[in-house]
Amino acid sequence: GAEEKEGAGPSTPKRRRKGDRTEDECARSDDAADKSTNAHLKFDISIDSMREVIAAGGIDGIRQLGAVEISLLGLDEKKPTKVIAADIISRGGSADNRIIDWVGKLNPRDRRTLRDNLVGVKKSISDVIPHGLFQPKDDQLLLDYIDDGQRYSAGERLRAKLFIPVQNSSRMLTDTAAQCIRSILFNYSVPLSRFPGLMNCFAVLLLGVALSQTDLPSVPTIRTRTYR
């Protein structure tokens, strides 16, 4: 028989099996997946988009932005996804790995823009609250802001007002504060000199933040109202 010659002709194209996809089809599928993720998030890094999320979703929209905020902070600190998700859940948010993944894919410039716009959207929240009440601070997490507001609505209250202004003096303890402090000092044998420090320890325990020097009563201030 005749011998076959090498390179006699072009090779026969491999027949596509049902379900196989071309490279172009795979690329289009990946693009569609990214668009689906962004459609789920319903916003991008622009502040206008964030405002639309809040306008459309209300408190749920703020929660969604809160999850983005914690994802951004966690990824900046190189935290694993499961740790970030746990942090979101512990603050009353809904952990969605798609949000964390979306933030993780942002380049450094977009992350900076996102960080700045999250601060800006807090100003937008403040603008719609009448009379300057319950405004979020720039460094306050959005999920913490929601939690604080809900706890207040449920009956929890801010720390009591301790001082009142008086003539010829910067301030003095209110009657209620003086009575409470007197009761603590005498009923529990607390030395007066140690009370301000003890009070600050309880502030951290109950409020989650230490009191500043201007918020703490000094020993002379306490003595004036409790030992007379």
C-alpha cells in the first residue's frame, strides 16, 4: 500500500461536544458573573450610588454599606474572609462573601475613593436627620450607628449628665450625681482619691469608651458636693 506522507495536509478540527464553550463564551460568562455580583450589590464606589442604596433600601441599605465598610477595614488589615464575616455578623449586619470579594477586587485607588465616600455618605445621613440629632461621626462604623440608634429606641439611654454650670465656678455636680457618688463612697468604702479612676473603669465597661478629663469629676469637685 501507499505510504502516508508526513504533513500531507491540515489536521482535522476537533469536534465540539455538547456543553463545551469557546474562549469568547467563557469571557462573556465571566463578565456576566461580575455584573450579576454588582447587580446584587446595587452600587459601586461612587457616593451617588451609595445614596441611591440608602434611598431605596432605608436601614437595610445602610446595613449593606456597613458591611462594605467593615470589609474594607478588614481587608486593609489583611484579615481572612471568615473573620471579616464574623465581625459583620457580630455588629448586626448580614455577611455576604460576594460583598467582601467585591471589595477585595478593588485596586488601591478605588479603595481610597470608597473609603472617602463612606465618610461622605455619613454626612448625607446627617443631612436628612432634623435638628442635628443622632448624627453619625466620621469614625463611627455604620453598623454601630444603627445598633446605637436601635438600642436607644428600645429604651437604653446615653450616660447621665453629671455637671451643671454655676456662677463664679466652671461647673458643679448635679444633685442626682452628687447623691449617687456619696452613696458609692460611703456604702462601699471607696476612697475619694480613687473614685475618678474607678468611675473611668466602669465607663469603659458600660459605655465601651473611656471618659475624657473634662468628663470626669475631680476630687475637689466631688468633695465640695459630698462632704458638706
